[in-house]
Amino acid sequence: MDENIMLIAQRIKALRDIAGESKEEVAKVLEIPVKDYENYESGKTDISVSFLYELAAHFNVELTAILTGHEPHMKSFSLVRKGTAPNIERTKEYSYRDLAYNFKHKRMEIFEVQAEPRSGDKPGHLNSHPGQEFNYCLEGSMKIIIGSNEMTLNPGDSLYFDSGLPHAMIALNNKPAKFIAVIL
């Protein structure tokens, strides 16, 4: 499995150990099968950002700390210069750049996401997480699936939705699509 996924898996296990919770307890709180949780914690399977978002909320830690291993420190503002945001490449489908990685106690997560083209037009996995999400397409075209709805976003298009609904983004035209994702 990818080295980044293994590092994230190790951080997940460490959080659980520090909290003194069993795998079964955490899986129950996050409403996922114990086997799925065990696979995440062992690094045997890809780990969705939606799962990590809920896990961070459960353990009351910053998502950035789980993704990068570093705690944010800024309280008043966070300036992230072009090319300095940490790259988070957890899956073959998506790569993320955390655009507010160094701001402590964020009320939203802001990512520049690149969706890679894939064979077929169906998503590999539909994500869902509490809250709301805003996507703004920067480059390329992408299909967004939300529940049973499918929409196409082109540069300049945006979409705001209930992120508790199963959703996925798929790059179209055999080219990557880049977008800003804001998760509340």
C-alpha cells in the first residue's frame, strides 16, 4: 500500500490507542463495520477524506494532523503561498492540497483537489460525511454524483450540497479536473 496511506493509518491507530478506545468502539461511533475500520487502521485499504473528517471530529483533533502529522499553529490568519500547501495523495482518483493547513481550530476544510481520469464514468467509491460542501471547478470538466443526481461542472461552475448524501467527483474527457472543495 502507498506510504502516505500507511502513515495516515499509523496516526489513526495512535489516536485510538491514546484515547483508550477499542476498534469496535470507534467503528460503532463512526457507524462503519469493524472490518472496514480495521482495514483503515492497518493501511490495507484506501482511506476516504470523509472518514478522516469524521475521525478527526471524534478524537477532537485537526484533520491536518491526521493527514500530515503536523499540528496547525496559526490563530489569526493563514497565508499559504502558491506551491507551498502540502500535497496529500491518498488515492489514485484524487490528490489534495490543504489550502489552510496551518490554521488552528478551523471551522471548515479547504482543499484544492485534482480528480484524475479513470476508465468508465462510475465512481470507485461514494463518500459521505456530516455537514455541507462547496465545490468550484477550476480546470477541466467533472461529473459530480450526489445520491441519484448527476451534474457536470466546467471551469467557473460551482455546487453547494449536503455532504451527508453519498457523492463523488469524476474527471471527464480523459483529462484531470481541478476544483476547490470547502467542507463545513
